[in-house]
Amino acid sequence: MSQYHCNLAFRELWLSLIDTMYEQQYSSDADAAIQFTCRYIGDHYPSPLTVEQLARMAGLSTGYYSRQFKRLYGFSPKDYLIRLRVAKAKELMELSGAALSDISRLVGYEDEFYFSRIFKRITGIKPSSYARQAQKP
């Protein structure tokens, strides 16, 4: 009976080790896939992007992708995209002096009023006010 218990304990330990190795491999593969999609967001932020599309690119379920993305970057994929678009809009305001309607389209928002609401929610200031401040010498 003792040998049976030792054999059983050994098999359980072995299976536990295999599970742990698989989880680590899967986690690192998932992290690499999520990092790829993050770079994709950076390159394609003006395009319409959805969490579902990004999760498919990563080969992950939408829920798992969103949780892991937030674990890695501190924001949900949607919030990450919004913050990136606002940061790019701020750069354009500082460098170009272009019209806000043009800037909103350049960063991925067809509706200038929606862009203004998002911008103010993230920065605490209206885009028109930010643009005026950015253009001052």
C-alpha cells in the first residue's frame, strides 16, 4: 500500500509540474501576442479597432485578452486606444495648428463633438482650450 501511495504522489507531482510548465508557456505566448497587438494599436490607432478584432489577432478569447492586456499595460484595450489617440491629438495640436475637425479625423474620430468629449474626459480641458495654450509662444 505504501508503494502505491508513493507512486500516486509521484504522478500527481509530475502532472502538477507539467501543468505549471504549460501555463507558463501559454502565459508567455499570450503576453507576446498581446504585445504584438499593442504595437499594432500604435501603428493603426486612426483605424477603427475593436477589442474583438485585437483578441482574434492574438488568438485569445475577448475576455481573457482584455484581462491580460490590462494586467500588462494598466488599461483596458479600449482605454489604451483612447489615451493613445488623445496623446497623438495633443501632439498634432502642439505641432501643426490644424483645425480640430481635421485633428479628430487624423486620430480616428469622425465625430468632432465625440472627440471633444473624450479629450475633455481624459485631459480635463477642452481641446480648443488645449490648442490655444499649445499655440502660445
